Amino acid sequence: MSASAVVPTLGKSPYLIPCLEALRKEGAEIIVVDQSAVPIEIPRGLADRILRPGRNLGFAAGTNLGIEAATGEWIATVNDDAVVEPGWLGALVAALEADPTAAAAQGVNVRLDAPDLADGCGFAWNRWWQAVQVGHGRSVPALATGFREVFGVSATAAVFRRGALRAVAADGEVFDSRLGSYYEDVDLAGRLRAAGWRALLVPAA
């Protein structure tokens, strides 16, 4: 499995180091995009590459920078306040390998301050055509094998098929940098769906 994890950060999250430690155990190439004003000190061995643009580019542009530098066939986007559980990456990649029509997969994102509550299980649309996180604030669903389709995945912690990202990148941008840190993953989900790709929720991750 050739996978790269891109972690954009401003250096303010107290979970940055636990985030990187958890990803290191998953065996992925780790690319940190340090967008802080003062370079962050990252312990040796927790990042394979550290990119420092010198300013805050926002989540979309910062993550694009990391994706460009990544070497993996699978691209994981991970917020600097997310800590993945053991087997997270393997479960998502396995689901994508089993379904060649799927471009993206995510697990059940849970709240660190209330681990019995879900933060989200993928995107859906409400009756006002606003993108919402499926299951947000509800009890975490029971872990299960298999997967099910969702409209799109949250870039909080997700894995993407690199070829699909290349296919829908507008002017070379995977995430639309104009959107900064809001709805950029919803926009990407829409472009992937329009191009015929599916997105998966993998409850075991």
C-alpha cells in the first residue's frame, strides 16, 4: 500500500503531535504543511516532509500544496486535531481497492471530548440544499464490516484515490482554494460525483 497523509496546520492544535504519532503507526508517508507564522517544532521521525509556505494559505490551498508533494497512490487528508485509530488507513484503502468506482472513503468521525457521539459519517443534503454531516451529534453507530455509499466524505479524515483527484482537479487544484476552509470538501465531492465517482462510509474505520 502506497499512501500519503497530508496534515495542514497553523500549529495551534494541542492534538498535532498525537495526530502525527497515530498516522506514523499507519505506515503512511506524512506531509505536514506548516502554515504558522513561526515554524513549528515537530519531533524527528513524525513527518517525512514539512512544507512551509510562510503564511496561512487556508485549508484548501495548504492541502493542495501537500497533495502536490505527496508520492502515494492513496491520498489521506487529516486535520491536525484528528487522531486516527489503529487500522484506519488500511480499512479505508481496502474499501477503495474493492470498489474501483469509488474515489473517496471515510470512517466514522467521533468527538474526542465525547467519544460516544459521532461528529460525522459523510455528507448528505438537507431540504434547504445545505450540506450536512450524516449522524452529527448522534450515538456512534456500531462497528461493522463492509461499507455503504454516501454523497461525499469530510476532508477531516478521509482517503482519496489519487487518479480520481487528478481527473477532477480544476486548473490543477484538487480543492478550490477560493473556498478557504469552508465547503471545500463538499465542492470536491460534487465534482467527483459529477465525474461518475462514488464515495464510501466505512463504519469499521
